[in-house]
Amino acid sequence: MATGRIRKLTDKGFGFIETDKGDLFFHMSALEGVRFEDLSEGQEVEFERGQGPKGPRAENVNVAG
């Protein structure tokens, strides 16, 4: 799995993960084992790279560690 840090969270249920290849979109439906409300900006997460209808996105996102 790839890792990154949450750069931005929105009140609409999505956010962006900062990675070494640029920011990656994620939606709260892609979370595994964590609630969107429990995430914070700067938190390290693990994820799999996927492809959504509007481009690359993070899937199976969970807290690293």
C-alpha cells in the first residue's frame, strides 16, 4: 500500500492526500476501519491508487500504523 498525509478535509465528505506524486482525491466511501469524522489534516494514511470517473483517486484508505 502507498502512504501519504491528509492535506485537506472538506465538510462535504471528501479530502486530498498529499503524496510524493502529487495530491490524490479521496471520498469518505473509500475509508476502511475509520470514520471520516475521526480523520485530521496532517494525519498519515495508507491507501491503494485507483481510478474514478473524474481521474485518479485513493481507495481503501485507512490510518497508517
